[in-house]
Amino acid sequence: MHLLLLFYAKIKKSTNRDDGKILMFGMEVSRVQNAKILVVDDETHIVELVKFNLEKEGFRVAVAYDGQCALEMVNDAPPDLILLDIMLPQMDGLEVCRTLKQHSEYKTIPIIMLTAKGEEIDTILGLEMGADDYIKKPFSPREMVARVKARLRALRILKAEKAMGKKAYVFKELTVVPEKYEAFLGEEKLELTPKEFELLRLMASNQGKVFTREILLEKVWGYEFSGDTRTVDVHIRHLRQKLGDDSTYPDYIETVRGVGYRFVEGQAKS
């Protein structure tokens, strides 16, 4: 109880540390691949497995082996996401989850519960207390990393929309805000021409859909445009340059040979 009182009473001092956050729309938003993950588990081999696979993907990882230590670490330096085991010494994962989700400053931190076979009831309790997701042990490291990335991307979308009060699309380091006619690559606002932005908005809001050059001409330039399809190719080339996109291994805009272009599937979308 004394620890919980300290947890709620302590005022976290702001710092200017380089913590992998970027300033977007006047607020801090963490880069997905440079986010800080807090892993809370009392099994050393699980912690090492998770830590190794997250760091391999570019994440920064902090570790706690009991619930009380986890709360102290969150209070000292809030992470971007928490992987939280249920069965912990000192304070179990359910109590840690409940405490964090009741705290106004920390309740938006995504929590993914790590659960063992036979803990189905505890898993349900964790979700009811506000946990965002759960992974059953033994788990695939690849699945674990995918779940972490998905939660972080969803959080970036929510932060972007909350900051702007507008719908936003977030794909890796790219954020597109259609109603503001603005796009950001990381913290940098992209200087796009109106046609470049319209191309980006159209494809980003229809990820995976293939657009022929003729359809793009019709949608972006209109029925009355008298130019040819090479206009589309030129604008796509310029747009890719501004996105830092590699046409051979694109992160965003992919060429479909003999047909046209599409926004690469598999990225988070609002």
C-alpha cells in the first residue's frame, strides 16, 4: 500500500533526454521502431528471449522481474508499451495493470499480458481491467513482435487524431491527415504539391488496392485533363523521392507492372 501511495503521489520531472520521441502536431509521438518497451516477467529465459527479439527489431527494452519494480520503473521513465506477465512476485500482473489503468498519466500505455496455459480466467480479468491484448505462453517471438508493432501503430493513430481532431492515417513513419492537407515523415512535415498530396491521400486510404494510371488521372486530375499517363509516373516519382521510398523495395508506393500503382499492404490504418 505504501508503494502505491508513493506511486500516485510522486511527480515525474520532465527531461530533455533523447528517448526516441518525435514532436508531431505539437505533441510527443514515439517512433514505432525506436519505442521503449518494458518487459515484466520473473522468468529469466522468457525475459532474455523477448528482449533479444525486440532489440533485434530496433526497440529499446527495459526489464523488471516483479510488479513493484515495474511500477517504480513506469513512474521514473514511462515506456511506450508494457509486456506484462500475470504471475509475478511482490505484486501480480493483474494488480499492476489495474494500478496503471487507474492512473490518468499512464492509463493510455498499451499493456500486453503474457499468460500461461490454465490462466484463462486471469486473462479475462486482465482485459476487463484495461489490458489491450494478451499472448499465450509458449509464444512465437515473431508473433510477439507483430503484436507489439500493431499496438504501437494503433497508439500513434489515436495520438495523431486526438492532437488534430481529424482523421489520420499512420503507416510506419508516415502520417497523413487528409482534412488538413498535411503529411509527415517522422517529425518532418512533407512539402507536397496539391496533386502529390491527392495521390498520396487516395492510395493511403485504399491500401492494397491497385490503381491504373487512367484511374489515377480521372480521380486526381479529373475527366477534362488532356495530358497522358506519363504525368502520373512523373508525380509518383517525385512523391517517392519525398517519401524516401525505394522503387525496388518500397515501404509505401509499389509499382504493379503493366497496371499501375498501389499503397503497400500490411501497414496500420485508421
